[in-house]
Amino acid sequence: MTTDVGEMGKGSSTGVARPRPRPVGAVDWIRVAAGTLGVVVVATGVMVLVARLPGSLTAQVVGFALGLALAPVMASPIEWFGHRFVYHEEVLRPLGAIFVVHSAHHHAFFPTWRYTTCGPARRLALRRRPDIHLAPARNAGVRLTHFSGFMATGAVFIWVPAWLATRHVAFLVGLVISSAVVSNLFVVVHDVVHRPGSHRIVEAQPWYPFLDRHHYIHHVDLGANLNFLLPLGDWLFGTLRRTLTPEELASHGPLDAARARPVGQGERARAGRS
């Protein structure tokens, strides 16, 4: 079994070219604008409804439930934009380290020919020359950074507008709790996708096989499946893919094969050794 790893973008030392993912392509801005407008209309309608709710206990429960439901719907296109224009393109220079780290994740640490690995999560340091953290405390720190970043994004783009529009406490609480669950799932589900067996409860969920396939396709085609948990943005913006082409399967292999050969302990992938 191959157990070691190499430099980003290189082929194997034996001269055999390794498959490379399809890069991100052009954005269908008309479809993106229409889809974004649709989400804004739905979110605005929900907030108008919440703002008009009476002060009864039943109305508070309804507001809370609407907050729980609305947060993932609003988060999906926000995640799509962040993944496409921060993680896969250095549009915002102050966030350039995120682009570098995510590029390393795809090309240096988890290419499709070494898609899964073993052991506990070893997270990439958020810096311009990323490498894995081995110390548990530093791994925990990176996980907290990811979680806090997701929550801060939710605060700016979801919680604050919702509060200003409704002044409804139960609705805001629902939004915050839902955001926390989604933010934690981003981290945990991504861990188990690349480290099969690390979270058995997650893998046992009926929705997990879909997300596993969904994300593998993203590693084959970087411009597809930019949503991770709820592919609403992908569906609205035209980047949702459900299957690989025969040519892609021949080059990258199927997901089952990738899951069946976990390699190493999360270090850089290196072709050409076994």
C-alpha cells in the first residue's frame, strides 16, 4: 500500500502521470443572480412573517422553528460564494491564505488518487506554506478557527439582518442554534469523508452516502458541487453534478475504490512509492 506523499501538482517519480482535477470554470452570472434573488425573496418573506407574529407562546415556537429552517437555506448560497471565490480563487487578497490552504488540500494532501487516509484528523495550518498539525492542541485550535469563521460569517450575513428585520428573539435563537449545528457538521462530515471510520455515527446516517459521493465529484471537478452539506446553491447556480463521466471514472476511479484504500496518516501525498 502506498504510504507517503509529494509536492503539489507533480506526477509520480515513475513517470506515470497522476490524474488532475478539472479546474473551476466560468460562472453563469445570470443564473447566479436569479438564484440569489430567489433566496433573498424567500428569506425576506420569512422575516416579514416572523416580524408579524404575535407574542404568544405558540408564535414564539413558530418563530424558533422558522429560524432553525431558514439558516441552512441562507447559508447554502453564502457557502457557495465563499467556496468559489475565496477557497478556489484568490479574489480577496487578505483571505489569500485560505485559497493556498484549500489548494493544498485538493492537490497535495487529498488528490483523488489518495482521497482517504487513516488516523485522527490532522488539520492544515492556516498559513501560506501549509502543513499538517500533529499536536492535538493545535489541531483543536484549527478546528475552533474553522467553526468560529463559519459562525462569524453567519452572524454577519444571517443573524444581524434577521434581527434588524424582525427583532424576534426566538427566531434569532433558532438561527444561531441551526448555524452552530451546520458549522459543526461542516467540520465533522468533512473529517469522516477523508478518514472513513472516524465518525461511525455520521457514516450510519441515511444522508451520508449522498454527501460522500457529492464531495468526491468536487475533488474530480473543482467547479462542481461547491456546497458541502446542502447543495441548494449548486442546484440554483448550475454547478450540481450527480455522476462522473466514464472518462473521469477511468482516470480518477470510483469513490468505492478511493474509500477502500486509505493511505498514511494525513501527510502530503507522494506518487511513485509503495
